[in-house]
Amino acid sequence: MASKPRLSLLRAKTLQHIAFLTGLPSSGTKQRLADYLAVELQRPRLSRHGSRIVSVDMGIRNLAYCVLDTPGLDSPKDKIYVQEWKRLDVLRRMISRSPSSSENNSTGSAALDEQRDTPKADFSPSVMAAAAVDITRDLLSHQPTTILIERQRFRSGGGSAIQEWTVRVNMLESMLWACLETTRRSRSIDANQSFPASYEVSPARVAAFWTAGQDDLLRPSPGLLRGEESGMPEPQKRVRGVKKSGKSDKIAVVRSWLAGEGGVALDFSADAQMKADAFMSTSRLKKRGKIDSNDADGDGTPEHVRPSLSKRDDLADCMLQGVAWYRWEQNCREIAAILLAT
């Protein structure tokens, strides 16, 4: 266990910054936070010998995920290998399974758009459950050691009302967790068959981390455990339009990585490199009516068509989440080592 007495001597602001650097909650009293960090800093979340992370950005029209092979925490290598980076149109899958879809099997994209505008029949629990099972199989087919699922909010903007679309995404999220837990228990019968560790991740925590500033602010500073505040980023002020600017900020972070900047080194498989090239392109998406439906991702977008800004946002979110998890674990190990040495 990390040095609890050493943590208790630090200021509350320093403890909160340690929580920020490691992706942990920072609320509560100073003593409760110190006790919590003393335990969590010693709880491994990735293997020291390298991990395969499947990072999922939740959605129904656009569920995005990436498969990342991370080097060992003690390895001199620092490049993260992107094995897969794609989107799934879950809504299309549900429409194809809907009882009403059999009447429109011969229809084209115009009819599909019309069905999108009348989605009530497509969101029954039975149809969503079948889609959730398919997605779970897709994720597990990559043989991950770690699965990260974006934690969905229940309300937008702090309002009292819960939007219908939010309920649908939350339902799919719950079904994914149920599918993973059921599969884990069924596999536990065979003691020699391991199952990936699964975690829910706060998207707000991921966004706050990567948009806090330069890369040196996202690592423990030499004077952090002495209570020095020079390496701590200033808290961001809330402004109007923060959600929109947040999207562009996150996209900009990923673009900097793809350009070889920003302190995160990436390497790509051939398929993921095509997606990275499309991500860096400034061309706009063609109108839906002119898009061929025979695409690899199953979202109506052929590989040669560059993704739109909204689709870049989905792809950026799953990438940021996966890399954040690796960086947080690096910071955990570094801070824990310093605490144990003092």
C-alpha cells in the first residue's frame, strides 16, 4: 500500500491533482481522499508486461471503438499500436432485426432514412438485446485484456428531464455490461481461460485530462509530492458553448498525435492507418443519399469517404479514453514508487 501517512501530509489541492493525474475521483474530505488514493495507487489496472485495450465510446447511431496494444509499464518502448479503429452503426443493426424490416428488405437508402425517423419500433428490449450480444462478440473477438466503456450521463446540462435518446443509450450500455458479466461467469467454469477486466470511464474526466495543457502538465512533476503547485494546470472556467469547443479541442488533441506531436507516439495497422488518414483529411462527408451502403464499418460510409466532424468526435473519444487509461496507469506507478521511496 502507498504511504498513507505521507499522503495525509499533503495539501488537499495536491491530493486532488494526484487524483487528476491518475484518473481517479477527487471529491470528498482531505482525509478520505488520502485514504482512497493510498489504496487505489497500488491497485493495478494494466499488466506491467503489456496490455490490449478495447476502448468503447458509447452511441447508437455511432458507437466507436479502438483496439490498442500498449507496451509494458517497465518497457523502454513508448509507442502504442492501434490495431483497430472503427465505428459501428448500432441503429442499422437494430433496424435489420426489427420485425418491420422484413417488409422493406428490397428498399434502398431512402427507405432506411425513413425508418430512422420512426425509431420507436426499433428500440424494443428484444431488438436491443440482440444488438448488444453482437457488439459484445465483436469486442471480445479482439481478445482484449482490458475493456473500457464510456460511462453515460443520465441528464443533459443538469436539467431535470431525461431525454428519450439518453434512455436508449443507457439501456444499450446496461445490456453491454450484462452481456460481459454473463460471458465472464460462463467462462469462469474453465479456470485456465482468463477474461478481460472491464471498467467504466468518466468521459468528463478524460476530456479534462487531455485538454488541461501541454504534455508535461499531464505527468507527475518532480516537486508534486513536496506540495509545489508550479506544475499544476489551472482549472478551466465554465463558458457558454463549452460542449462545442470541447469537441473541437478533443479532435485537435488526436490530430496532434497523428501528426507526431503531443507527447503520445502511435503506430497503426494497415486498416487503422486508413482511418487515421481519413481523420486528418479536411474533406467533408458526402450526402447520405449518395453513399454506398456496402461499407466495412457497417455505418453506410465507405472507407474512401472521409468522416465528418461529428464522426471524428466519436473516433477521437474512444482513442482519448484508451490512451488516457494507459497514461493514468503510468502516473499511478510513478507516484506510488515515489511514495514508497520516501
